[in-house]
Amino acid sequence: MITIDPSQVTTGKLHGLMLGAIGPRPIAFASTMDINGNANLSPFSFFNVFSANPPILIFSPARRVRDNTTKHTLENAKSTKEAVINIVNYDIVQQMSLSSTEYPEDVNEFVKSGLTMMPSEKVKAYRVGESPVQFECKVNQIVPMGDKGGAGNLIICEVVLMHINENVMDENNRIDQHKIDQVARMGGNWYSRANMGMFEVPKPLISIGIGVDALPEDVRNSTVFTGNDLGKLGNVEKIPTKAEALEFVNNHIDIKGKIQEVNLIEIHKFAKQYLDQDDIDIAWNILAV
């Protein structure tokens, strides 16, 4: 048995051990708006439900361990006293992960992740249209846990309106746990799919992914690719040039033979086979030819 004294290890080490031990953790996909009307979207796995009367949800954007800075979500919640907490299912997990990239303050994560900005009814912050359940909330209180890197900030939210996609309901008008297909956070790159088990989602690039909005129009609007596929394609630093893609394909005869004289849909289907195997580089070289 290994015994850890929190005061004797670095915050980063302790953080990793705690997240590896405590899970799966539900994900608050929190959308907020700043005082100038700019939308923000970011996931947080320090989250749960704490009361039904009144209906209270709490999530915690922690101060960054590396430099003790705070996140836009926290600053927006402080200034507007509003938030929307969107539930994450498997269909949007890749786009959710992409949105966690630390884009500059003026960049809209809805646009970068390719998710739909749906107007709320009682708060100004947008809802995620693809989320199966969305909670419009007013912020009752923010409780800081400390002032050093890694310290949490409990955002205590009261639900003022709840939206549920009817496709996740059963015949008794209850949420069907198989249909909602929720995912939860674990340690490292690992997630858990409630009705399937564990799977891995690579963290977004440190060097800012291009985002779904930067994908070629034919890729972004393809009937072949899912939202998760677009999230994977958007999590690259740059798209291969045509010359780079041609060089790659010419060096892989098996791939070259399958994309010669075929239409765009067939090329997308072929690239999707590699996306399903998380071979993003190969998929991009196929698409960029």
C-alpha cells in the first residue's frame, strides 16, 4: 500500500492521482456569456447534482496548476450570474473534448467544436443543441477553495429551466439510461461510456487545434462524417498540403489504388475507416489529395 501525504507531493502529481482514483465523474459542459455578449463553452468533471428542492447543480472550474490563472467560465459566471450546464453523451464527446482547448478569450468554442448555439429562454448563455439534456441556471453563489494553482471554485447553480430531448425518454416519460448514452471522465485520457465501458479520447493539442470551423466545406458538410469525426479532424495543428498528401499517397500504393477515380463520397467513406481507428493523419492525407 502506497501512502501519500498531500503536503509532500506537487499539486500536479496529487491532481493526477486524485483524478485517477475518483471516477467516473459526470461532465458539466458549461456554456456562459461574458458581459459583452461573447459565448464561451468548456467541460468540467468536478460536477454533480446536490439538491432537488431547490434544484441545485455544482461544478468547479479550478485555477490552472501551471500558472494559477482562472478560466473564462469562472469569470463569466462571476460577472453575469448565469450558466447553462449541458449533459455530454457519446455522440458529442470528441467535439466536447475539442472545446476544452484553451482558445483565446475572443474565440467561440461553439464554432471551433462545430456545435449548435441554441438560444436559452431564461438566461442569456446559449445551450448546446446536440446535448440530450440542458439546464438553464442562475448562479446563486461562488465559493473559492483557495488562491493557489489547483484550487477549485464551487459554482452553485440553481436550475431555472430544464430541456430534454424526447428521443432519450422511455414509454413512462422517464430518461432511458441506455438511450441517453452518457459519458463520464476518468484519469488521464480515459472516459467511461455508461452503457459500454471505458474508452480513450486523446487530449486536445497543446498547440491549438484548427477547429471544426476551419475544415474544408466539403468535409464539414459531409453526410459521411459524424460530429465525433469532425471533432477528431479539427484537433490537428494544420491540414496537410496537397503536395504533402500526394507524396504520402504515392508512398502507400494500397491507399492510392483505393482513391483513384472514385467520387468524393467514397473518399470520405474511405477516410472514415481510418478515423474510426483513430488514424487521423492517414485520414487527413486521404482527404487532402
